[in-house]
Amino acid sequence: MPRQTISVISPAHPARLTNGKLTRATESVYAQTLQPDGHIVAIDVDREGAAATRQRALALASTYWVSFLDSDDILKPRHIRPVFRQYAPA
């Protein structure tokens, strides 16, 4: 079975760049026991809201799986882990 890739997407409000919360969130991504293939951070400079910012970032992802992480949250160290089951479309 080919390796299934994963990206982490973090929409962020501009204030998160200076208050340390985005840094803390990013550190939790790179502290994963299984490293993601990428971390996409989308800054909401146009004040579109988290949903629109998340969608813009999702359009950039090219991995099989995506995990969302808000910029004021953290991932537990084993959040990203291998998927051993294949899911068949219904």
C-alpha cells in the first residue's frame, strides 16, 4: 500500500503572529511522532473569517489527508498516526 500523505492546515488571524499562539500551534505540529508532509498556515489578512481562510488553504493542499488546527490550539503528540484501514466509497 502506498504511503498516505498528510498536511496540517492552520487558518490564523493576524494577531496570532505576534501573541505567540501560532508559534505554539506550529511547535505542536513539528512535535508529532509521525511528521506531516506539510503545514499550511493561511493568514486572514482580508478579514474573511476562519472558514474562508481554511478553504483557501485547503485549495493548496495536495496530500491524501488533511488535519485542521486552529492557530490558538495545539495537537497532542500522537494526533497524526498511520491509517491502517482503507475506506471504500459507499
